[in-house]
Amino acid sequence: MCSISPFPVSDSLVMAKPRSLISASIPQTPPGIIMPPADDSDTGVMMDPIEYTLRKRLPRKLPKHRNNVYVNMKTDFRAQLARCQKLLEGGGHREICVHGLGLAINRAINIALQLQASSQGALQLVANTSTVELLDDMEPEDPDEAGEPMARSRNNSAIHIKVFYPDSQ
């Protein structure tokens, strides 16, 4: 037996069947991706991931107002927090709405909680969750050989947190 590894490898270890029933029960998928149809027909499209490039479109924005803050993971946390504080304190707004999508949900929650803690409990929070439908474009790598561009729909979670000063009555 010829081996490059410093540890001897026996044929029984290489050819052994999986011992775990969990890993043995995982179905093997073909190398292609089955795309659901864009319309309501029952036929899917078999697509090779090497032939197409995935281009994620930007999500649909809610109405843009001065008191809406869209949180993302690219901008620094402290900068986003400072922007929210500036809107509440110096911007003349009694309420702001903090929006987070997907991975930014945790950051939106943290910003809202930090705002509430820094106000010594003067601010109140109301959170709503939703599901946002996102579209991705599948563009062919080689336009001569591959088919036409396709669109893929997927869902992503979102949160909308209203941060406001309650009416003092």
C-alpha cells in the first residue's frame, strides 16, 4: 500500500459504511439545481449552477421618510445608533421607525434597545415582524450557449420597530 499521509490508512477505514443512521439517511442530490417555475405551472427547470450567475436585487424599500432608519450590516453600528439618537434628540422627531431585514434584524433590535436604555426608559418600543419577498436574477455565464436570464423568488424575515416618546397625560 502506497500512502502519502504519515498515518497508515487501511482499506477497511476508507471503504467503511457510515456508522451514523443520520448521515446515511441524507439523500444525495444531483449536481444541478431544480428551479421552481416563474409561473403557476408544475414543471421545474433543471439548471446547472456553473452556467448561471446569481445576482441579488435590492429589496423593495418602504416609503422613505426622515424618521425611517434602514439598518444594514455594512454600516458601523455606532454610526447607525448615533443617527437614530440625532433624529430623536436634535431632529425634532418624537418617533422613529427602525427597519431590519435578514441578518440585520439583530442589529435593529440592538439599536432600539440601546436607544431605550440611553433614555433611562423614557422611550417605548413597538415591534412588528413581516416576511419580505425578494427577487434574484439568474444570468447565464455565456449568453451564446446558455438560455435566457431567469428570476428566482425567495422570502426573508424583516422587523419594523417603532421607537417613540409616549404622550405624557
